[in-house]
Amino acid sequence: MPSRLHVLLVDPHEVSRAAIRALLQAAGLQVVGDVADADVALALGAEVAPVVVILDIEDGGPQALRSARALGRLPSLPAVVLTSSEAVTQSFDEFAFVPKPDIDTRRLRAAMRSSNHEHEEQAMSMQAYLDNIHAKTGKTPDEFVALARAEGLLEPGVKPAQIVAWLKQEHGLGHGHAMAIVATIKAHTGPRASVEEKTAAHFAGTKARWRPAYEEIVSALDRFGADTDVLAGKSYLSLRRSGRKFAIVQVTGERLDVGVKLKGVPAGGRLKSSGKWNAMVTHRIRCDSPEDVDRELLALLERAYAGAAGSPGHPRHQRHDSSRRSLRP
């Protein structure tokens, strides 16, 4: 059994492949191949023995299902995870489906069809990867979009390679980080969801039971101070004080995880080290039931809020359209 999760990417879009590859490699996974079509993947698969195949199915046509089944019959019997950046209405009951922006190692582990394929990889979402870029450059994806637009790089006909070269030369990004930003720029320049739509996406389906517990957290923010808001990303919700993130909330069907910034505080009890889960916080609190969102957890959040005190007049990031008040049901 391989010591790390071996992943084969099959996606016709070079930018998407590079962004996903960079994300998974940063999380410690081994990408054993990335190719543009299933035929090439089938020829390569016997040699590289993937444990997981990530297959872009685009519009979910019948050929996608045939390709997925064929890849699942490779000698290594990989789990096949279907993905797409487009809306897919067809049901693929025999395969896991993960929207492309939501790909992370936890979801790949969940797709394992046998306990022999279970690994102790730490989930690192695309949002966390982008946060690492933010920490390196001081710029958010929205700011990169504005800068690219000012440079004329969002005009029709501009190739991804031109944007990558600009990101490397002007902002000092490595190739993987640059490709992740290019993929994000593409997503940001498309139709934009409302704040409530972004928030509701975190509580869809089996995750709906966590919405009341989350609203308790949002209500607590009001009590902490008027300088709080919530920014809804694709993979988690950021709790902020005057634009400075002090905590995050990430929801799955089984669990609600709260990450907090508490520098210098030792881990203990419910307060676990964040490890590789998210580099933008120091500790992680796991809630296995809505009742776990209790006074103790809210007190830890308030402590993180107090530690995020900024200078008076610190600018609010209203361009993110993330006012906490708009998150009310």
C-alpha cells in the first residue's frame, strides 16, 4: 500500500489541472499524473497505480460515465472521484462527485471504496491554499482580480500563460500558486452569488442541521462588537474583526469544525492544534453535535476576537459583500 495518497488527474483544462495539482501537493499528496483525456489516463494508469482518479466530467454526458467505469477497472482499482466546474444534473450513484472548487483531501478520503484505502491525510481546502497566498502576498483573490483587470489581463484573448508570467514577475508567486490564482480569477470573473447564496451552500443537504448552531455563533459576534462580519468562502466561513480573520467555521454532514487564532495558547481539552487542517488558525475545535456549540466554544471565540484587535479605523472590507447582518435567515 502506498505511503501517501497517489492521485491521477484527468481534466482537459490545463489551468484546472495545475491548480488542483498544486493544492494536493501542498497537502502532502502525490500526484502521479495529470492528463487531458481518459484514453491517455487509461494507458498511464497501469504504470502509475493511482489510489484515486479525479475525472473532470464537464457536462456529465454518457461518455463521462463510460470513462469513469473504465478508470475504476485499472489494476490498482482506484476510487474514481468525478468533478466539474459546471452544473451537473445527472446522478452518478456509483461514484463520488465533488464540485471542482470544493476538492480537498478529506473528500478524497471519503471516496475510498475500501478501508485499505484510508489514509491520515489532513484536509487542505482550496480556500486554505488561497489564504496561504494571501499571507505571502498580502493580497486577496478579489485584489488580484482588480489588479489583473487594471493590467488588461482579463480582456478576451489573453492566455493563462500571460497571467501566470505577470503573477511570477510582479508578485513573486511560484508556478503552482500562480496557476491557483489564475483558476480563481476565472471563477471570480463569472456570475457572482449573493451573500446568502454563498452561506446557504455551506448548509445544503445533510449539512442543514448545523445552520441553527452556526446562527448561534453569528449572534455571538454581535455581542462581541460592532466591528465583526463573516466572509463566506467556498470551503469555509471566515469570522473577522475589522477585516482581520480571527476564526473560521467549516461544515460537513457529520461535523462542524471551528478554527481559532490563539497564539501562544497550548492545545488541550477540546482545543486541538490546527496542524495542516488550516494554516491560518492555530487551533481546531470539533463539534460532533449542534449542542457542542456551547458557552465554552463561544468563550474561546470571544478570546480569539479579543486577540484580533486592530488599530482604530482599520478599513472594513465591504467590497466582499460580507456583512453579518445579511446572513440572518
